[in-house]
Amino acid sequence: MPSELIRAFDEAAATYDAVDVEFFTPMGAELVRRAGIRAGEHVLDVGCGRGAVLVPAAAAAGPHGRVTGIDLAPAMVELTARALAGLTTVSLTAGDAQRPEFAPGTFDVVTAGQVLFFLPDPPAALRAYRELLRPGGRLAFSSFAAHDPRYTRAVKALSQFATGLVDRQPAGLATFQDEKSIRAALAEAGYGPVTVSEGVVVSRFRDLEHFMRWVASHAGRQVLNHISPEALPRATAAAAAELEGARADDGALHLTTTVRYTVAARDA
């Protein structure tokens, strides 16, 4: 993962998934549900962030299970560990989702919520996760099937005011662009049965200021970091123009995200 993106996540950690917007939390809960985590299982959550997958995974694994979260952003690890200190079945550590450093066959389930497409070499990561799974274990991850086009246009509008921003798509996007590419990557990595399904998350924003706080609370912060204070009002106005079509009767902005959930088994 590029160092600039890690820095953006580190800076956003205090508000990540914590600005009163339904986004990563419902995605995490749905991923855990589809993963079918059972009581007593040992789970590794890569790129754990502030716990959107970690917390429901711990609830599903129960008091006799074990959930380990890793993240490359130090503030994510520190703040999440502090927030979840009362969950004795959960542990967190700094770690690279590209190549987690655990012994082979350590986990029953590996989860990854909206992170794998950021990795420099997703096929290699998929192979590494397979080695970490016990025979019959599962890999469960989410990826974006479709962003609301108004959100995409708003971010593009903001980017026009960003100075020095390298418009570089994450290296791993091609691996997760559609169900066919996902299934091909998993087959190449040696997984057995695969299920791919989709769900929709509707995010509601009270006003434009709320939307901008949300953008600053996740990877979008990387764009905002390149917009000068002088240019920010014009950038915000440009984004507002693109979002106007998302305004509901109550005046709030509603954006819809289609999420793809994949669960792949390691054969015995």
C-alpha cells in the first residue's frame, strides 16, 4: 500500500467510520454474516481499521473463539485496541495485509473488509491467506461492485483542485473488477468452492458539510490533503454541484453503494 495512503488512513483514524454515516459498519456486519463465522473459530481480520468486521466477528466467534486484527496504520491499531480493550477474545497488532506474519494453518477464517484492492499484489495475498487457513477454512472479503455515480463525480470534482495528487488507481482494482475476475484469481490461488453475492448500502448525509467530514474520514482524505485552504471553498462548491441530484425530499443527501461479498473455501 502506498505510504501516502497509509498516512491518510493514519490521519483519518480518529474519525474513521465515526461521523454518523452508515457505510463500513453495515458492510462489515454483512460480511461476517455471509462468512458464517461459528462459535469457537479463530479469525484473522486483515486491514481491520476501526473494527467494522472485527467487532461482529468477535460476537460470532463467541467467548471461546479468537479474533486477531492487523492494520498498517499505527493510529488505527492504537485507537481500535483502546476502544476494544474490554473484548478479551480480540487482539490487535500492526501488520501488512499483503503478507501477514502468522504460522500456516493458524486460522479458521480470514476476513478483509474493503481492503484487498489497495494491495500491490492481491494474487500473492490470496495465496498467503490460503496458507494461513486450516483445511476447510474460509476466506471472506468485500469489494466495491459500484459506487454511486454522483459520489464518483463529486470526488472527481474535488480532485480537479488537488495540487500534486498522482491520479493512480489502486494496483489491485483489476483483480476485483467483476465476479469473473474474482473467481479467476481465487481459482489461480488454489481455493475450492466460491460464492459471490451483492448487497446495497444507502448512506445518508445531513448536508454538504457532513459529506465533506465523511470524505475526510476515509481514503478520500488523500485527495483533501492536496487541496489548499484557499482552493477548498471552490472545490467544495464543485462537489456540491455534482451531489445536488442526490438530495432527497428531506434535504439530506442519499448515496447508494453496491457491495460485492466473496467467500472462498480452502479445500481439505
